Amino acid sequence: MWIDLRIAVRNLRKTPGFAFAVIATLGLGIALNTTIFSVVNAVWLRPLPFVHPEQLCLVQTRIPALIQMPIPFSAPDVGEFERQTSAFQQVGAFGTNSGDLAGGGEPVRIKATRITWSLFPLLGVAPALGHNFSKDDDLLRVRTLILSDGLWKRQFGSDPAILGKKVRLNRETYTVAGVMPRGFQFPEQTLNSGGPADLWVPMSWSADDLSHKGDNFDYSVIARLKPGVTLSQAGQDSDRVAELIRQTYPQELAKGIKLLAAVSPLSDQVIGRSKPLLGVLMGAVAMLLLVGCANISNLMLIRSLGRQREVAVRQSLGATRGRVISQFLSESLVLGLAGGVVGFLAAQFGLEALVSLAPSDLPRKAEINIDPTVLFFTLAVSIIATIAFGLAPALASSRADLMVSLRAGSSGSMGSRGRSRLGNWFAVTQVALAMILLVGAGLLMRTFFSLKGANPGFRSDHIITASISLPEVRYAKPSDVESFDLRLMEELSGQPGVRNVGLSSNLPLEGDWKRIFSIQGEQNLTAGREPFCTHFLIAGAYFQSLGIPLKQGRYFGLEDRTGTEGVVIVSETFARRFLSGAPPVGQKLKWGTPSSDMPWMKVIGVVGDVKDSSLDKAPEAQAYSWWRQAVGTGPMRRTSIAVSTSGDPAGAANMLRASVRRLDGEMAVANLLTMEQHVSSQLNSRRFNMYLFGVFAVAATLLAGIGVFGVMAHLVSQRTQEFGVRKALGANGSDIFRMVFGRGFVLVGLGLAAGLAGSLVLARAMQSMIYGVSPNDPLTLGAVCLLLSAAAALACGGPALRALRVEPLKALRWE
């Protein structure tokens, strides 16, 4: 083996161009595979960074009569569940909010997650500095907090003496109890949250929290299974507890509903919808590696033809077939390991670029790195690739006819023709795989531009947006909040270039406030008409700022104020789904069940639908309440601002920030973006998918083109004498050109046919990743066929022109 490896290295040093081409091709394939596998390993395969993560579950509430999808718990239900469950040994809960943090620098808006004292011990995590919250911290409402490592570094300069220091959170003084370890992120965005927290505070349930029986389902519950309890048993026990919880509701609320639970592994919830994407990406890079291996096999086959005599001499001197195969595989092994080293080094740079470009909603993004599992994967891929591209040429060379190979002019031998046929099939495989990847990239591209061109239901040009949070310690009364909002709208409206100013509890595409409602005169709604909608609390010229059209009735006005009849504006989908029996304007609805004590509100208008959660989902039913009434909602403390301008909205950012600071110098202004940037951020995941697939597809197309070129160049080399004879007998150059060109397109046609079948399978696997385009989209399939045909024409053109220029006399003297 050592002798074979030395000979292999010596042979490859004599052909540096060949060695470079093989190592570079293989390195590219392994680099991309290693990069994507690093992501798959961190996000999907690696266990969650908690103690015994397989025991952790996310528990949610189900109210089938009102909404089909599982939803979080309400505050009083969390305690009931913890007391009554017999399937779980520990239960914890969290709810994500935002706030202004002062201390260590200028006030900043941060994500603050409220957690029960039991949550971090349940997960088995502890601060790197300091300590976890105690039970007394939670029950006695002690104002303490734990910082994330990122916030500690950004805002406090990694101060080692941070423990015990006082900071201001929402104008209240908190003591820093700890700093979490580097890389720790919780909760993931897929866990009904706005993303990983910057800091954590004790849950400290208030009397107001615990008064919301059957309302405000805002708290996610994580529980750890008892030893020996299965997921199915936990689900049955949780349904039992849910029924006990329902019985604690007021009679008028509990009547007519059934409360159930949904229990699922925490890992499944964290990974969320990324599984199909990761699976498709892993398949795509595997295809690209196969294209590269097919290309390398072609190069090896062509190179082996020049070594027929060498092999024949070895065999005539007593070398067995196994020794010949060993020699060829030794060269493949050297090339494979070299390609693996190059690929691994390139993957480290590629992974950094990939993580920087990855969308923020990619789960476990902070955990993506190259670990021993990835190293083992790279080694395994290198060895498998070695066998894949080295075995066929080795077997073909070892089967060569000894006497024929020793003769001069053996290029036309049966062995050569057999290896040519093998090379043809490699070329067909490359074209087929390249087509599959191109179709995937094409569908993602069509999806991206379909979403980009989709009508979101509102204007996005000439609008600047921001968000602020009014702390309860300073703005304690609803009148304080109303006074600030009024002064803010007056301040902004007086600025040059400002057309309209609107405030809202949420902007479009951020509609995460869901509410149950009842319609006057209807006790029960049929399936598909569950009384559940997205709710917005708005102020000022919100509809006018965003260009949301009024379809019926009127907008809110000065006559709508505290003490007058409650009013509401609904969307077209709401009116069509729930108010279709009579003109929607004038009908009445209220929050909660028909028996709730909430006041009735009159529908005064119908506005156009807006995309409330994402661009690729149909709008839900939407209802808008007026800030001066805030029926059943309380004051609007978390406020999103939308300002329409006559000029460049980006230039209005400083004006907006300065206006807020003039009213309250301690208030942080966050999410300062133009509405176009806000909408574009919704496309980050789609853009990322499209770019990745595009890179794979372009690389595969180039490799396939090179493969077809190599096959056709070899064909011309093998048939040079034949072409000379044909010309001597009267064939013209165009006949020879058509013969070679046609042969190349036969191979391409076979590859396109095979690729078409594979593309249909891939498109169905990508169903969840595409929008606004059919998996069998004829435009995409046609464009890909034309693109590959054009690439094949270029690949076949060079060898065909070379065949056209063959001179009969020189050809007849060939070899």
C-alpha cells in the first residue's frame, strides 16, 4: 500500500494540471457538503444544549371550538397545570416582552423574557457568572435580572464586576444576578416568541396576570417528562389536566367549550419548519458532489486510456487484476484525501459567510460550528468520493485486453469504446443532476419574485417606522399614555415633509395579537368560522399612513372617545367570513365568548385585508380598535409608529428619533426602518434559500458543461482517423460537425429526460418552500432546458469545430 501511494504521488506530480482539476473539483463539492452539514448538524442532529433534552416537551392549549392551532397558556392556567400534572416532574413557563434598558450606555430597546424560577433548573442550565433566580425572587417579586452574554458584552463591555450592579429596566431599578454562558440562546423564535432574549427577569405573576381566566394566552410552558412516561401518556394526562382547568373557568366562559392540551418534543418545536429546507439543501449539495465525482470519473477514464500500455506491461510482468485496481485506487485515495483537506479548509471560510448571511429566524444559529462530527463527516465523504470516482476507471483499466493494449493505435479498441460508453453515462448523469438543481433554484427564484411582487395590502414606499415602549412606572394611568401618544402625533405631524402619522399596537406582518370574539345574535359558529382574529389597537391616521383602503363605512373619528359606544373596524376577510348574512356596517361584536361581560362594539367600517403574519400566507380575519376607547384592552404601552413622508423616508429617521427624545429623553427608539426594509426583511429566508440553491445550480451546470466537453473532446480524439477517412471519401466539414454536435445532444437529451423525472420528485419535496408557482411550472422547466441546452451547445461546439478542421492526410497518419 505504501509503495502504491508513493507511485500515485509520483504519477500525479507528472500531471499537475490533471491533479489540480480533480482536487479543485472535489474540494468544491466537499466544501459545500461540509458547510451545509455543519448547519444540519447544529440545527437538526445535535441534541439541544440542555440536560436530557429528549425528556423536554412544549405543552400548549387547544380550544377546538374556537381555534384549530395550539396556542400558549394563560397565566392562571400555568399554575393549575403545574399543580395537577402527574406526567411531568418539572414545569416552567416564559413570556417574551420588550423594554428599555439604561445602564452602561445610552438606553436601548431589548427583548426581556419573563421566566418562572423553575425554568432554568428544568433546562439544566446555569449562569456562567452569578446564580439562577430563586423561588423567593419569583414569589416575592424581587427586581433582579440575568443578562445574556451578548448584551453583557455590548452594553457593559464584559465588565467582570457586573454582578450586584443596578440597572434601569423600564424606569425601574433591577439588580444583576448573573450572566448566561456564551452562545446560550433562549427562547428560539419558533417557540411562540420574538426571538432569543437579551435578558431574563422573574415571572412574578401579578394579580392582573392571574385574573385573566380563559384570556391572554401569552405564556409558553416547557415540562420535563417523568422517567418511564411516554409522550402519548403525557398527552393523555395533559388532556385530563386541561379539563380540570376548564372547570375553574367562570361558568359562562366554560360552557360550550372543550379544553385540550398539545404535547410535543421540544426539539421538534425548536427546529420548526426548517426540517424540509435542511433536508432539501443536504440533498442538493449531495447531488452537486455526485456531479463533481462524475466529472472526475470522466477525467480518470480519459487519463486511463493513455496508460493502457503501462497497464499491459504491468500485467505481462505478472501484475494481477487486484494489483492494477489497487494502483488506480491509490491515486484516487491521494486525490480524495487532498480534496478533503482543501474542502475542509474552504468550508471553514464558507461557514462563516453562510452564518453571516443566514436569516435571523434560523433555529440554533449561534450553535453552528465545525465539531468532531463534522470532521468525521468530511473524512467519510472524502473516502466515499474516492471510491465513487476511482472504482469505475480502475475496473475498466484492469479489464483491458492485454494484446490489444500492447499494440500501437489501440485507441479504437473495444476496451476504449467500453470506457467511452461509461464516460457517456457519466455525462448523462451530470446533465440530469444539474437539471434537478437548476429546477430547484428556478422554483425558489420564481417564489421569491412572486412574494416580492405580491400585494401586501398596504403601501411600503415613503414610510418610516419605529417602535417605543411606555413604562408603567412613569405612564401609570391610561390618561398618561393617551396624553403622550397625542403629543407624539402632534410633534411628528408638525415636522416638514410629514404627510400622515399613525400609531398601532403592531405593524402589518407583525400581527401576533390574537383574540376570541362573539357576534351578536350568533351563539355557535360552524367549522371554518372559528371566532378568532388578529387584533390591532390603532391611533391617528394609521390607515391613511399605510394606504389601507376603506371599503365600506367610515374611519375612526373625534366622535369615538371614552364614554361613547364602542366601535370597531374589520377587514374584508372578517366581514366575508363572519358578517355575510347582512351588511357588515352596523353589526355588533364583543371580545370573549357570548356569555362574557365585555361590552358590545358596533362595526363602523370595513378596510382592505393586509398580510398580518407573513407574505406567503393569506390574511387572517382582522379587527381594529380605537385607542381612545381601548375596549377590553387597556392602554397601548407598546407602540409602533408609521409616518408617511413626501421625501426620502430614510432621511426622516433622525427627525423621528429627535421628536421622541424631545418628549421623553429616556425613551429608546427601536426598529427604526423604512417600511420597504420592513417588508424586505420578511423575504430574508426566501432570499437565502434562493441564493444557496443558485450557487449549487451554477456550479453543477459548469461541471456538467465541462463533463460534456470532456466526453466530446475524447470522442473527437478517438475518431480522428475515421473523420479523416470520411473527408477523403467526400464528406464535407458540415457533415462532420453535425455528426459530433448531434452525438453530444443525444447525451444531453438523455440527461434532460432523466433530470425532468428527478425534478418532478424534487419539486414535490420542496412544496412547503414554494409559493405562487406550481411544482410542475412549465416556464421554469422550459427555461432550465433552454439554459442547459445552451451550455451543452457551448460544450459541444469546441470539439465539433475541431472535428470540422481535421485534415485527411494528417488524420490518416494518426498514431
